[in-house]
Amino acid sequence: MVKIGDIQLGEFPLLLAPMEDVSDPPFRFVCKQQGVDLMYTEFISSEGLIRDAAKSMQKLDIFEYERPIGIQIFGSDIESMVEATKIATAANPDLIDINYGCPVKKVACKGAGAGILTNPKKMMEMTAAIVNATHLPVTVKTRLGWDDQTKNIVQVAEGLQDVGIKALSIHGRTRVQLYKGSADWTLIGAVKENTRMRIPIFGNGDIDTPERALEYKNRYGVDGIMIGRASIGYPWVFREIRHFLNTGLHLAKPDFHERLEACTTHFEKSIQWKGAVVGVVEMRRHYANYFKGYAHFKEFRTRLVGAQKPDEVHAILSELREVGAERFAVLEL
């Protein structure tokens, strides 16, 4: 049984990675339906929370059906991160997660996200301050290091545990790599094998099939895996991996109808949470992902992306529901 503090996550939990502009409540809803064990909000700026910025405050929205769920924060100033922790704690999540892994230039080059990997001393001071600022379990998501010359994750993991974090998620790339190349899980395995480590270690990076999930589970001994990009437009990755881990058998892939229903649910939740204008606009990035591989979907995608109002989108989705059985019966890979 894997536990973060008093939060029980079962055997070998599957986690949804926090992804900016992706893992909002509508997306989390469809992932929860497919069996994800632990989710996180999009990362939230500590400065935004302190200034009461509308976009940052909206990201604090969590719902009972999402539990267990963590609020992830990022920033470069320790005092601001402490204040943000208190604000996030008041939103009543199950845990607080610190982003020490975001590689985006505008974040990392200001000393936040993966930028703090160049200053382990400050990382420990900030983490300790955050742990002391909340009664909730604190977890961390980070990377192997800044670059190939600073892959110090084994030592960093020990330090983070020593200042009180309750779990650690590690993306198997450096900041310099961004998302290029292949994730290197060998150092993730080294952290898990370190006899000093007592907290759960979750691996992240390139898990996109049930076979790879099982292989990395067995090879590197992690306590669970975190999945990000593979779940975009394909929340079924969680149920497929869980079924394969439990039985060694593959579930049937979702057919066109199931994809359409998940996309429709995602759209409706988006409208409910963001309002008609923003909900329609921000849903546009998801259509191609839900129907990836269908050769004849381009016409409908163009129309969906061009739709301006919820009623227009619903009309196109209804049309898809009518023609889908004949036109999209077979997935063309």
C-alpha cells in the first residue's frame, strides 16, 4: 500500500501529471473517470496567488470527486511561496506539491521551476519553509538536474526527504533537455534503490503504453508512475495500464463513440467551469487529440475549431454522433 502521509493510494498508483493549460478541472474529470489515482492542478504562480490574480485564483478550484488531489505551486521567492502555501492550504486540497521541474524559459530562468536545480541549498530552504507553513503533506516534482553535468537527483532526493516532504516525483530528463530525447529512468531507479529513502518515489517520462509501464515498474522499482502527455486526448491510458498490470491482458481500445462521448463531456465541463466564450476557445486544442488517427476527421475538426458558440459545437458533435458509426468505424493508424 502506497501512502503519502495519511493518504492511501493503493498498490502502484497511477498519477496524472500537472500540465499547464491542460490539467484543469474539465480534463481532470475525464481522467478521473478512467481510473487515475492521484491528480494535481495546473501549476499556480505564488506571485499570482499573493496578488489575488484571477487566473491564479481560479486554478485553486477543486471538487470532491477529484480527491485525492494536490495543488501545485511554483515561484522563486521563499516568502512568497510560504504565503502561497497558506492560500493553497485554505482551498482544502489533500496535499501541496512544489514544482521544481518546469523547464520553460520564462519560469526556469527566473529561478522558479527547474531553475532552482542550480541552487540546491535554496531548494532545501524553500521546501523546509513550505513544509512548516502547512498541515498538509508536501510533495515535490522535479527533474534529474539542470544539465548532464549536474544530475544530482540522488543527493537532492535525500535532502528533500530530510526537510520533510512525503513523496517525490521525478521526470527523467534535465532542464536543458526540455522534452527532447528519451527520458533516462536509471537515476530514478537509483533514487528508489537508495537505502536512505523512505518516501514514495514516482517516475515520470515517456510512459505511453501498458507494456512500458510494466517494464519500468519491474526494472526501476518505483512506487508508481506519473503520466502526462500520453493522457492528452487519451484518458483511457490509465484504465489500460491498470488492466494490463493486473491481468497481463490488453483492454480493447476506445471506439469512435466512446471518444466522442469523452470529448463531449470534456467540452460540457469546460463550458460549465470557464464560461461560454473561454470554454469554447480553450477546448479547441483538444479535438485533434481525441480523434487522432481518424483519417476523415479533419473536416469536422476544422468546423469545431471555427465554431464560436456552445450551440454550434453541440450541433457538430451531434452530427458526428449520427455519422460516426459508418464514417469512422475503423481507426487508421
